[in-house]
Amino acid sequence: QIKRLLCKSCGLGTLLVAVVWLLALLFYSHILGRSIQSAGWRIDRNATPRAELSYSARVTTRCTPIAAQNSSAPKAGPGESEPEQLELLGVVRNKQDKYIRDIGYKHHAFNALVSNNIGLYREIPDTRHKVCQREETSETEQLPQASVVMCFYNEHKMTLMRSIKTVLERTPSHLLREIILVDDHSDLPELEFHLHGDLRARLKYDNLRYIKNEQREGLIRSRVIGAREAVGDVLVFLDSHIEVNQQWLEPLLRLIQAENATLAVPVIDLINADTFEYTPSPLVRGGFNWGLHFRWENLPEGTLKVPEDFRGPFRSPTMAGGLFAVNRKYFQHLGEYDMAMDIWGGENIEISFRAWQCGGAIKIVPCSRVGHIFRKRRPYTSPDGANTMLKNSLRLSHVWMDQYKEYYIKHEKVPKDFDYGDISDRVNLRKRLQCHDFAWYLKNVYPELHVPGEESAKKSAPAPVFQPWHSRKRNYVDSYQMRLAETELCAAVVAPKVKGFWKKGSSLQLQPCRRTPNQLWYETEKAEIVLDKLLCLEASGDAQVTVNKCHEMLGDQQWRHTRNSNS
Ligand code: LR7
Ligand code: MN
């Protein structure tokens, strides 16, 4: 009896499994309309990497303010959670922890408890593409010296100190002339101490210079105040809540040495405001819309074809503003910043237009990586509550945009009588430097921008945009095993685990199919094929396929399904 029962249920079980399997198969091939080529996965070398983006979510977002965008964050993928360590650092153990966290969010719009617990320094992932690591710094190479200018207003103390500390730790001392801190009249009690001495002692760095503004000036004038004190060959501006990555400075200096009228911009990696997780940003460039808001957008199609292309640099119509290097003399020559711009906003677009129109350039240097805390709101206001972005943008539009300023004014519905102050100095600067007009900029630097009323005959597609601050939260569209046709063998990673992860660079092998983590692949909306949430299928040299750290830059980690016409 028992035997019969068992057999019955086992028969039923088999049937059920078969039905589910069939349904799944049908769903897969008909609904998703794609098939996995199981025998021999192929690298489609002819495909332009960017062409593959066609089924990724294209959301247009801007860099700042970023409040609105975060709410639509894609759900985390399977098994995707913040690294354990960081989670632990966020644990609220007592009232004091809770206070630190809550007041931190209020004053800084990020999780100060985690930041405190991280302390002065931590390891962060090296997010550069592998071609960058091959870039040797030779003994004989003579690079210019940098002065880092960091201005801050009511910055979280530990975060500020870590920003400086990472610069000290990750910059060869012979390339760092000094660090100039400009305290923009902060009024938080913890910053009231003799910051200068305290910081110098704790950071053990003599060339730390400290300026405190007598009144609030805003980041734009503060940067100029700092820059005028600097003596290094190259100015490097940094926000006060950043962590620089390995060899971040050298590629910037190298570019400026070769092209002294180029503003060199690192890739801005993401430091999550809630968890402080550090994740890479994809390679994107800067644009803007007619509201004169900075936007990220994809590189022009075909920019990244072979691994060497990942070294850049890439021309960028604009920059985000906070992090860049520039020859100090050239910065002066170019007219520093507009000193009548207040507090926050617009200066990044202004210096972008000015640089391009007046004979310079802006280039993104992918081998230089600096992480920045992207927060959901700006935690401060201007002293009189004024909309400084509006005033600053009006100034820049009147100086640099010729008749095209009307698109801005219309877009933002700027009141006719809005007072943006006297711009004659900046108009004279434009004349003195004999700068190109805005039509030249649009034609030569940013032909992809849609001009209202004009046909979009320009060759590039409307610029699709990644959301860099979400990039780590991959959107998974599929999961599967890769089974060799007519066999029970599946593509697997068979490698020792290092600190709980498969060893990077491991190649694939065939193994009897099991739904074990080393055989389970997740496909993201960017067409990466991910194993165990961290490793991506990668085409490496010599026609090998391996798994390697996901670099989020597509190219050799972006895959296309091709139907096997014989089956
Ligand atoms: O009144 C102020 N005085 C200051 O000294 C206001 C701010 N600041 C300091 C502040 O402490 C910080 O160190 O200035 C720096 C920038 O201010 P944030 O961090 O509030 O600005 P943000 O990161 O939101 O804004 C981006 O756009 C700004 C436009 O004015 C500046 O150019 C910022 O430097 C810029 N930041 C970046 O580009 C980093 C990447 C973000 C992106 C995209
Ligand atoms: Mn910032």
C-alpha cells in the first residue's frame, strides 16, 4: 500500500514538475521572445555596445537637486543587499546613536551615524576599468603639483575629515602642494573649535591651510577665495563629502599637463547617503536642459568599442561642477568664477560654456574616480532664502547664451523684472577673451541638444540617461541557467571563494546542472549577466569568457542573445 501511495505521488510529482517546466519554457520563449543560445555563448563583437541599450530603462534625470528621482528607485535585485559591514555600522544601539543619526539627517541629509562609525578612513572598491590599472606611474614622470581647494558650509565633521584624509592617503605627497579649506562661515557648534589646529594635528598634515569667511559667501565665491590663496600649478576643487579613489589625481594631472586649457573631471562614483556604500558610476558625460539644469547622459554611440577606449578622456559639454582639476593660471585667465553668483547653482554650467566658448575644453577622465555623497535634498538654504540658482542662471544666460537665453527664460517662466545684478564685467570678459558665440557651442560641442522649434535632424538620438545613483541597484529582468543543448551540463563558475566571493577572473566550466549559486545567472536591464550579484560575465582577451567584478561600463560586460537558427 505504502509503496503504491508513494509511487502515485511520485508519478503526480513528476507530472507536475513537467507541466511547470513546460509552462516556464513557453513563457520564456514566447513572452520574453528571446532564447538563450545554450551551445556556445558568443560575443557579438560587431554590435556597438551602446546599441544594446535599447531595452534599458531610459530615464532623464538631473544631478541636483536629486530629491525627486530617488523615490522611483528600482527595487533591489535578487539577493542584493547592502554589504553586511555597512549595515552593522548603521545599527542604532542606544539613544545617543539615534540622536546622532536623526540630527545628522536634519543637518546634513545623510546618515552621520554610519559616517562616524566608518571613521577617518576606510578601504573602498577600486572602481576603475582594468585598462586603468595598467597605467604605470614611471619614476621619471614629472607631473605638476596640485592645490586641493575644498570649501564647506556646516559639513558633518567626520565626513569632512575623511574627505581630507582620503586625499592625504591616496595622493603621492610630491604631487600635493597643499590642501586649502574654506569654511564658509559655518555655525554648527562642532565646527566652532579651532578647526585649524585640531584638524592639522589629527590629520598630521602641515600643508593644510584654513580660511574662515567672515560672512557666508556661498560655494562659488568661497572657491575663488581658496583658489586665490593657492600656489600649486593645478587647482583641484572638491566637495567636502567625498572619498577619492586609488590614483585619482595622476590621470587628471597628466591630462592638464598635455592640454593646459582643459578642465579635467573625474568620474563621480556614488556614496550612498543612507548606507555609505561606495559604488561605481557608469561612464556618462554632462549635458543640460533648457532649465539650465545639469544632466547626465550617455556617451555618443560608438565611443566605447575596445577596452582601450575605457581610458578616455571624453569631451563633455558640461560638468557637474563640484570635482575638477584646472591649471591654476588658466583658471585665472579664464575669469575664475562670476563673483556675483551666490551660494549654490549655475556656476557649473557657466564655467562649462565659458571654457568651451573661449578656447578651452572639458574632458572626463574615467581612470580618475572620486566618490561623492549624493543626498536627497540640500540641507541648507541661502541666508535670505533667495533662489540663487535662478539668479545665477539668469546671469550666465545673459552673458553666454545670446538669443538662446530666451529658451531658458521661457522654460523657467522667469519674471520679466527679476534682478540679476550687473553683468558688465562678465560681458567684458567674454569680449576680452574673444569667445565664440553660443551657436558655435551648440554646433560644435553639443549638437545633440534639442533646440526648441528646430528639427532634430542632428545625427545623435535623444540623449538617454543613466541614473548613476541607482546604478548599483541593478534592475534584473531575468534569471536562468545556461545549459549545453542536449546535455545536462550547465555553465558554472568553479573557483575558490575569496572572502565569500568567487575569485575574480575565473573562467567558466561545464558542470552537471544544479540550481546552485554558481550556475545561476541574472540578467540586468543593461544586458549584463551577473553571478552572485557581484560578478559579471566578461569577454577578456584571447577570446576567453570569465567572470569579473561588474564595472557598470558595459562594453565587454554587455551581452546579446542570438537565436540558434539550427535548433
Ligand atoms: O553656501 C555654501 N557654501 C559652501 O561652502 C553652500 C555649499 N558649500 C559647499 C558645500 O559644503 C560643499 O562642499 O560647497 C560644496 C558643494 O555644495 P553641495 O554639496 O551642497 O552641492 P551639490 O553636490 O548638491 O551640487 C553640485 O552642484 C553645485 C552647483 O552649485 C556645485 O557645483 C557642487 O560642487 C556640485 N557637486 C558636484 O558636482 C558633486 C557631484 C554631484 C553631481 C552631479
Ligand atoms: Mn556635494
